[in-house]
Amino acid sequence: MSARDWTNGALALFFLLSLSGLVLSKALRGSHSRRALVAFSCVCSVLMMLAAGAALFSGQGVEVSLWKIAGVGTLTLRLDMLSSIFVFTAGLVYLPASLYAGNLAQWRLYGHYPLRNYGVLHFGLMISVVVLLLAGDTLTFLIAWECMSILCYLLVNYEQSHRSDTRAGYILLAMGEAGFLAVVLAFLIVGHGATGWSFEALAAASKQLSSKAAWGVFLLGFFGFGVKAGLVPVNFWLPRSYTAAPSIFVPVLAGVTLNLGLYGILRLNGDLVPAQSPAMGMVALIVGSATALVGILYATTESDLKTMLAHSSIENSGIIVAGVGASLVFRASGALVPAAIAMVAALYHMVNHSVYKTLLFQGAGDIEATAGTRDMDRLGGLARLLPVLSVIFLVGCLSIAAVPPFNGFVSEWLTLQSLLRSAVLASPGERILFALCGAALALTAALAVTCFVKVYAMSFLGIRRGQWQPHTSASGGQARFGLAYLAIACLLLGVLPTYIIPVLNRAVEPLAGASAVESLVPPFFTATAANQELPPAFLEDFHNLGAQSGRRWMPGRGLVLLVRGSERNPVVFAASPAYSLIALALFLTVAWIAVRRGTRKRKVARKELWAGGIPRLLPQMTYTATGFSNPVRVVFQAVFRPNIVEDTRETVAVHFRTAIHRKREETHLVDRLVFHPVGDAVSWFARLLARMHHGRLNAYVAYSLGFLLILLLLYRLS
Amino acid sequence: MSVTTSAEASAERVDLGLLAVGLEERFALSVSLARGEGGIALSITLREASRLPALGKFLFWEAGCSWGGLIVEELEAHWRLSYVFLAPGSGWVEVLLEIPGNAHSVPSISAEVHAADWHEREVEDLFGLSFEGHPRLGDFILHDQLWPEGVAPHRKPHRKAVDAQQAQLRHRPNPDWQPLLVVKDPGSFAMPVGPVYEGGTGESLHFLLETVGEDVVRAAPRLFYKFRAVEKIAEERGVMEGLLLAERFAATSAFAHSMGFSMAVERAWNLEVPERGQRLRVALAELERLRHHAGTIADICGSTALEVAASQAGIIEEELLRASCGLTGHRYFFGLNTPGGLTRDFDGAGLKELQKSVSKAARSLHRLEERLYFTSSFLDRVEDAGVVTPEKARDLNLLGPVGRASGQGHDLRRDCAYGGYENYDFAVPREKEGDGYARLRVLFEEAYQSAGLIGQALEHLEPGAVCGPLRAGGSGVALGWVEAPIGAALHWVRLGDSGRIERYRLITPSFNNWLGFHVAVEDFAFQDFPIILATFGLSATECDR
Amino acid sequence: MSFWFWHGLRNGIRTTGYPRVPETATGVSPGRPLATEFASAGEAATATAVCPTGAIVADGKTAAVVLGKCVHCQRCRFGLQQPVAWGEDYEWTTAGSRGDGFEPLPVAYRRSTHIMVVDAADCGACLREVKQLNNPFYNMHRLGLFLTATPRAADVLLVVGPVSENMRGPLVKTYEAMPAPKKVIAVGTCAITGGVFGRTFVSAGGVASVLPVDLEVPGEPPPPLAILHGLLVAMGRKPVAPRESYPTERTA
């Protein structure tokens, strides 16, 4: 069977099984429903990976035409390289998410919501996501987008009993619709002169767009999809929704639906209507960097675990979009290979983010189920209670903090390196902006380390700070399998970049117009054609330095190179997570052996913690998450602008201080600058319009008459 | 820097006659006035305990008296409480209250006289006598974590417990003890510091620094880790043994405290100190003050990590210690004071050596102060560190250099002269800012004044005896007061018929000033904490006794 | 700001030559009473009576001195017609109550020892003398002695004070938090026999009732050079005087 057959078959089986799963999980009862949900969902996710994998590794996409609608066109499903990457990632994430959806411990938390409805929504979302990613024409795309949006809203508001939660879902819906409107407008502008609604027709029509129209399409599409992707001016729904969504859904929300916004941006602004001027890419780059910085700042100072992870998702999304923006700038300036490198970095980061964010959210869900609280100020000491989870969560924290040999390191390194290649740009203004955005991303990376050190230390280490009693109804073996699978994926994605990059390259090549493989994965590792940038003498030197060492016994030589400089004087930046992993393991083993041998005569005594001689270290004497991150809050005070709401000092008998109450309120930067002003403006305008609705029939008749007259006048004048 | 001249001091004088008139007007039926004994100028016997807070308020706020201390005695059938106030320029005023032996509580005056807060807490812990209306009793000297409820170690039955074989109180740390935390911010925590801390040579203190992460909102000290029950040990001992205790409970002010105790005994037994003895006492007391201030200055420089200045100040301190040892045979003046004068005399050559060392030290301090004035990084750290406003200083009755740096100009050498100080010409420095730099300036200025006083004392030294004849005089009650380097100290003794000590009450300046420390340590940065501690220069051992 | 540099240079080197050469400046040590041969037993008895803590023990015409009880009141020096003999030295360290002989720290610590100081309710003089060890006159850093803030990094535990009840727990915790090898030095008469505070319901009467003591440095307070001598003994760079050199067994 050819790859195409595999793909087609997998897709067909996917739709069949997901629909049956939808029906079965509604029809069955109790634990049968749960098992059906988990089983069918797992198989479907495996099928997604199979379909996408077959397409990616063979390099051949598929195209299926569905129904023909008169007057509009044919609805088609098309799996090309870009789609298959996103489908593969979605499948990768859906597998552990499905296992987690059957988590008994979680269901005990919201016991009175029926699981059967959840199953319907879950499969509905899965189907709509796949259809969205496979959409080959505008109508399919838009219908699937809308379905996905509504299902997201329903899933986020699954536990409707808390009022603040429903407000979060409502904001999500409102912003989603606003974004959708912007996207529809963008498509309308492009399709204005197109022959049909299929993506090929749109691509052809885009070449005739005037500069203003191209800008209009770019901005509307970018910010319209940016709503879903969580970019800065339009992302104020994200922290609220992630916090309000049930813990079994949030991994999907972060790992799958966030990527859909990115897919939209790549599809519209990268593929169909490629950005023509570098300024468009600059907009994307700047917005991405600002998003990353704002996201991580709020993540660092947040003490609710889920909200912190939501802000961190904003940060990662910003990094991805910054990479995309850099790629667009390079491409518009004619430097195609740097464009390819930047795009590879962005896609790699997208895959990485999905994997480790799902892991972290699942871990956070387990923490909430065990401790009953998400407030990091009240957690602590979980490493004793949940030893396996603490190790896996540590892997997740290390990955997101970009520590080698895990996956975050590779994609962050690639992103920063691609920004450093701004020397190929002609205009000095662009180069300066690239440097500034690079600095912002570096600051983001540093803050991310602070943030996740805080997360891990405050949740797992130390002693228990709150009054909660642990529910040690552990997540079952199947959920642990999901977590371990994600942790291993983090490691593999980090250690085997030389295998991942050629796969990503298949999608990048049509978008950027050049292949990144020769620059990133040197020819003496893969069997592609010799690279002109690497002269034979250089290869010889590199060989003598030991670049080929271990070629026979080490299967994945994870060495990623970036080459700069001229032919006579090539400059190389290299990162080798695989080698560093081996070196690390070797070093640790040698050190462990040396220490054991050197201190054989010594006895290790285990004594109590030293705390200055006090009888017992009480929980209120240990660091809290707020305390740990307060320096960041103080340094970036201009961003946070906290309002001191209450600062009262109570005393008894004038001099004896009994209590100091301090309460601080912070409004999010984006809320302050965008949401509240826009909301106020809309309210003002609505109040203005409300004056028209006073209920007098005569006035309404006058309005209709007036409107008719104006129409007639316009008709006359045109 | 303002310096209180004699004229200004007399302007703050409280006239006893006017005071008596005011008391008659306000409290006519409740009080009876009489001349006090044993150093007390005016004794006010209060008949109605309920008027105690009003009387305290009148004396402290309206009449302008300063707070001295609370002396509690458990006599045969009743409690004798004596609230001592200082009427500057006139002497000590005492409010005597006697309540029946089976009474459990007394009205608290701490709502009016805030400086009495800790005095009442101490009495409650050690005697079990409660004070109505006091905001917080308990967990003071006898830490709740260790000591069971209801132990009142200073009461009569416990006299037998003061014996090596009978230390039988079994203590187990109370597992349910929680500290009293004041900051109610959700993310706040309390960082524990101590009792064993400070990288070497800090005294045993415990602090809970309540913070929300970047700066400390409040720091509450927990003292009395060094409580050795000096007052209890002194009971049933002879005067000479009591003298040893007075010297050694706070040895960096050993001469001052032994002088205070000796003066109390001298007053009780009517002993005269000859002229030469008085002058030498003044010289040695000022030498101790000079050395103590040099040490405090070294600590302040060390706390800001200005190591060169700390080393230079350390050199001055060590040279003064060596000079002290060369003259008297002991670096900290142990064994010099005795009731009646000094234990030995010094020859002219030795005193000349001393004068030379003192002049050299004063010159070195001048140079050091000048250098510090030009070191902006140092000034940045001590300025605005631990501010105590003049109002707060008056409110909490801060004593010594700390009080004077916040505008409280009381100095016992001037306001209630003892030991011949009325014959000397010296100035009492005063500042208004109340921050660390003001305290440092006051320390320097006092050191120079001390050097001047030593010169004056040694200048007109006539040969003669240094000690009057020591005749045990039977029973008596007396108050001895002295301006120790840290502030005003009171030693109150009741001697029995056989000349043994029946009650020894020790009121130290550090005990008063540690209460004021709470005010200075609100809302400061972590790094300022050792600086505030050093500029206050308080002694935990003097407080804990 | 550079004036500090010149200021320091101008003050010159003040550091003592001890332990290479003995220190002979005046005022470095208060000295101590020595065992004295009196003319008659009556004079010896008078000397015994004048000592408030029983540090002088008469045996016929000889009066021996238990330095671990001497509180430096100097009554036997200045308060007697026939004073006891007085020695101006400062090397007073003896082995402690541990019992099985004194072994200094291993050779690795000879030039580098970290000291943890615990204030177990001392009067302030002993602590101040320990603090003087850091001033330019004594400069203990040149001998490889350092103060640490944490017992985990400490080799020597220096205890001052008679150990009040409230400090007993923290002191024991500090000792237990130190890794082996560790030595305990009781500095000052209060830390050895309780001084004038003795053993009461709030005072343990010395460190020996709470911890095993390796070395004792008597004196009230022992001058910085005596403390330095004690630390050098702990490091193994100076010999220690054995505990049995006192004629009568000390009663605790």
C-alpha cells in the first residue's frame, strides 16, 4: 500500500470511529461511557498521527472532494504538508489528553455533570479540529472554525455553577466571534477577485491584490487569528478561560486549539496571501515579542497554578509568532534560507509547546485533585506525596524553561539564532528592531526560568503551607502512562532534532521558498546533496575535531548547525542536545562513582533542618510563591501598576500593633490598555444609541421613512 | 546637631511644688503625698487602684515627667507596687500602690503610659499578677513554647527553687504554638532569624520578619533567650554578692551598673563617698562610655560592610580596652566599684597614661567621623534607616543616645545629677531626625563629651581616700540611678536587717528601648535590618537580665 | 573614597606577633591568680574566704587556684593584705569535661577552621572579646580561623555563657546540626562552672551539663589572646594543659 492509501484509510477510519464514539459515549451509561470515550478517543488520536505521519514521511498529501454546493463551489478536504504537521501534533496531544479525560479523580471533582455530554462535545471538537486543519476551501474552513469555536465555549463553560466561570466563557465566545468576523472580512477581500472559493483560487487571486488590500488582509487575518492564538491586544480572554475550564479539557485547549490560531496565520498570511512587504513581518515580530514578554511577566507574578500556565501559553505563542514574523520579513527581503530557518524554529516551538504544556496542565490537574487547591502560596511538600508526578513535572518545567537536553532548548535556541541572522537585512531600522525583539525574547527566556523554578519549588518542594489534607486517590495507571509518554516525548524531541527538522522542512519549503535542511542538518549527517556553504576543507577540519565521532554506535547525532560567514571563513554555531545528554549522563555517573569511592569511609548522618535554633520550622515561616516573585513585580512596577486598595494598620491601645491589612489589586496590562477602554467605548456608544430606543411608535416610523429617503437618494446619486 | 545647654535643661524642669499642687487638684481624695525615702523625692500613695491609669496619664503627659519603671514586691500580706517617674531637674516621683495579697489583678496603665507595656508584661510572667486592660499578656519572658502555664518563678515559694539540685521543671516544646503574626496579606510569610544567627558574634535574639517578598513589613523581636533571673538570684544574698551580679549581668556596662548598685546601697546605709573617689568614679564611668560608643560605632560601620572604618573603630576600642586594663587591671572594669567608693587607688603616672590614651582615642574618633562624613555610600545606608519620630520617642520614652537622636533630651547626669556630675561642664547632644545617621552623630558627640569629662575629672584630682568606711547599716530601701552608656538604669534594693538583699529590682535602658525598636522596624528593606539593629546598639543581655 | 586606603595605610600594621612571639603589650590580659605559698595557714584561709566562688582552695599554707571558677573580681589581688600571686599570661586553655582525653582536629584543619559562636546567655564581655578577634590587633583570619553563620559548615562550636533555660534547646540543636569532626570550646568561667549565676532553675551552670566539652578557656572574660590560644589548641597547633593539673578535683 502506498502512503496515500494509508492516509486515506486512516482518515476515513478516523471519521467513522469518532462519530461512533460520539454516539456511544452519549448512549452508554456510567463507567461504560467513560471507557468508550477513552478507548475511541485514543484510537482516533492514533489514527490522526498515522494519517499525518504517513503524509509527512512520504511527502505526499491527499485531496478529497466532498459535496458540490451550487453557486459556491466544491467542499474539499486537503492534507498538505503544513496541515499534516498540525494534525500530527494534535494527535500527539490528544492521546494523553484522552487518557486523562477518563481520570476518575478528576471526575470526582465535578461529579454532578454528566460525562456523556462531555463525550459528545469532546468528539465534536476533535472532528471539527481535523476538518479545520484539512479544509481545502474557504467555506469548509469557516464552518469548521465556527463549530470549533462554539464547542470550545461549551467545553470551557462545562461547569456552569460558578458565575465567574460563565463570564470567562462568554468573553471567549465574544472575542472568538470578533476574530471570526475579522477573518471572514479578510477572506472576502481576497476572494473579491477570485474565481472560486478553493484555496488554490484564492492563492491565484492574491497576486492581484493592491498594496492597501494586502495590508487589510494581513492585519485582519493576523489579528483575527491572533485572537485564537493569544496575541497581545486580543488575548484577554485566554487567562480567564484557561482558569475556568475543567482540568480535563485544559490540556486540549492549550495543546490543540492554541495551535489553530497559528495554523490560521500561517495558512492565510504565509501560504495563501504571502506577506509582500517586510513591514508586515515586522508587525508580526513586534507583536509576538511583546506578547511573549507580557505573558511571562504575568506568569512569573501569578500564584494560581492554572492561570500562571495560561500566561505561559501566551508567552510561548508569542515566541512562535515572533519566529513567524522573522520568517516573513526574511522572505519579503529575499533572504529565503534565513526565512526557512526561522519558520522551522517557529514550527518546532509549536510542537514542543503542545507537548510540554499538555504535560504541565495535566500535572496541574493532578495537583489540584490531590491538594484541593491551586494556589501556590498554599501548596508545598508534594514531592513526598506524589513522587512520580514530581519527576515528570520537573521534566516539564525544565523543558519549558529551555534547559538542555529537553525540547524547549532546541526551539528557543533556533528562534534566537534566526533573529541573530538579521545581518542579511538591508535596512538598518529593521536590523535594530530585530535586535530589540531578540533582547525581549532573551529577557523572556530568563524570566521563564525564574517562573518555573518558582512553580516547581513552591508546589513540590519544602513543607506544606496550607491546611489541606491530601486526597491520595492517585490518577490511575493510564493517566500516568500519558504523563510519562509526554515526558519521553519532551526528551526525544530535544535529543533528536536532526530527525525532526527534515520532517518540518517539508512544510517549511513551500512557505519560505527554500530548504533549511542544508543549513541546519549538515550534509555529512544526512544523505542530501552537498551544501555549497560548507567547503570540503572546512568539512575536513570539522571531521578532525571529532564531529563524526560515535557515528557508528550513536543513532541520532543531534547536532544542529547554523552557518554564517563567507566561503573562506565560515562561522558555525552549533548545538548538540544528543551529545550533551550523553556527556551529562557520563559526567553524572563518573561523579557519582568518584564521590562514592572517595567518601567510602565517611558516614552520612541525617539530621534535622537547620533553622536558626527554633524548635520547629512552621509553614508560615517558609517562602511563598508571592514572596519569591515579588522582586519581579517591583522591578517591572511600571507594567503592573498595582493599586494599593487597602493598607490599614490596626492597633490596640494606640501602640500595640495587632494587624496590618494590605490588599493590592492589579489590572492586567492588556485589560487596562485595550479591554477596558474598548468596553467603555462600546458602552458609551450603546448608551448613545439607546437614546433612539424610547419606544414611541411615531419615531420608529419616522426612522423607517428617513432611512428609505436616504436609500433613494443614494440610488439616485450613484 | 543641637546641644542641650543648662539653660534649656532647666526650661524642661518639672517643679515638684507645682506637681504636688496639680495632684492635689485632680486627685485630692485618692492620693496622699509625702517625702520619699532612699532617693525618691516625692512619694504619692494611691488609695484607689482604679485611678491609677488617670494618675499615670497626668504624670506622663500633662506634668511632663519621664517614665522610670515599675517595681513590684511581694510582701507578707500584700503586694507593693511602685511606679517610678522622673521629674527632670527635680528628682524621682513614685506612685505607691498597695493591694491585698490575694488580689489577682491591677488596672493597667499601658494604655496611657505606653512605655509601661513591657514592665507590666514582665510582672505578669514572673509574678503572675495580671493587669486589666493590657493588650497582650503572656509569652514574654517565659516563652510559651517551653514553659507551662502558671509558673511564676519570682514568687516566694520559688525561693527554694533557686538551687542547683532543684532545677526540676521539665520543659517540652509546645507543639501547638503558633507565632502571633500581624501582617494579613495572603502571600505574606514570616522569615525566622535566630536565636542563633548573624554569622558569628550576634547576641541570641529571635526575629520574625514578616514580609511579602521584597521588603519587610514588620519585624517583631522575641527576647529573653538570655534570661538568667538575676533579680531572683540576688535575693537572700549579701550586698557584696549582689555587687558581683550587678557587675556581671551586662558586662559591657559593668562599671555603670556596679556604680548604680553601689549608690543604692550607699543611699540605704548612708555611706559617704570621698571626693577623690567620686572624681575617679566619674572618670572611669566616662571611660567606659567612650569605649562602649567606640564599639557601637565599629558595629555600625561593620553592619554597612564598610570594613576599613569598622577596623579603624575596632582599633580605637581595643586601645581603650588595653588602656583600661593597664590602669585598673581588668579590661571591663570588674571589681572596681564597692559601696563607699572604689576598691583601690591609682597613681599619678597611671592616670597620666590614661589621659594620653583618651586624648588619642578622641582624636582618632574625630578623624573617623570626618572620613565617614565624606563616604556617601555609607551615609546612604544609615540615613533614613529605622526612623523613630520625636513623637514616638516621647510616647515610648526612649532613653539614652537612641532617645536623644529622636529629640528626647533626658540624661540623668543632667536631669537628676548623681555622683558629682552637677559640678562638671558638659553638653548633651540632641538630634531630631531619629534615623540611623542621627544616632551615629549622637554617639560621636557623646564620645567627645566623655573625653572632655575625663579630662575635667582628672584635672583637679586631690590626693585622698577613694573609699569611705563600709559599715553595714541594717535594713533600708533605696534607689540608685546611673546614666549607663545605653541609657538610664535604675537599681532598687530593699535590704533586710542582716544586711542581706530582700528584693533587687533592676530596670535597664535596653529593656525600655527594645519596645521602641518595634516602631523603627516597619516597612524597611531586608538589607537595612542589620543596620537598624547596629544603630540602635541595644544589648539583649542587658534587657534579659 | 580612596582616602580610606591612605587612612588605613597611615595607621600601619597593628597585628600582634602571637603565636609566633608572645605578646607583651600592656592591657592585653587581666592576668590570673596563681597558686601561692603563704607564710601561714591563716593567711591561706583568709585568701580562701575572700573568694566569692570558691576558686581558691587552701591546703595548709598553700592556696591552689581553680581557674574554672574564678570570676576575676580581683578581691584576692587588691582586697587582701597578703595578695595571691598574679600571673600576667594568657594561655589558659585546659582540656574539658569530656573525659577521654583531648584530641585536636585532624591535620586538614590545621590551617583552616570554621567557628560557630553560640551566645548561650553570656554577659556580653566574652562575646565582645570574641568579636575583638576580628579587629586588626588580633586578626584571626591570618591564622585560618573564620566565623560561619551556619553550623553545617562549622568545625568548632564556641559557647559563651552559662546556658540559660531558653537557650538550651537552640544550643543542643546547633551542636547536633554540626557534622563530625567537631569540637566544643566553653569560653569564659560562666560557660565552665556557671560563674556568679551558678545552677538555677533558669541556668544550667555551664555547658558541660548540656554538651560534651572538649576545651575550656577560663576567665571572666578571657582576653582575646586566651580565646585565640584555645582555638589554636583545637586546631592542634598548640599543646593543651591537661585537666588533672589542678590539685583538687573540681566540684561542678
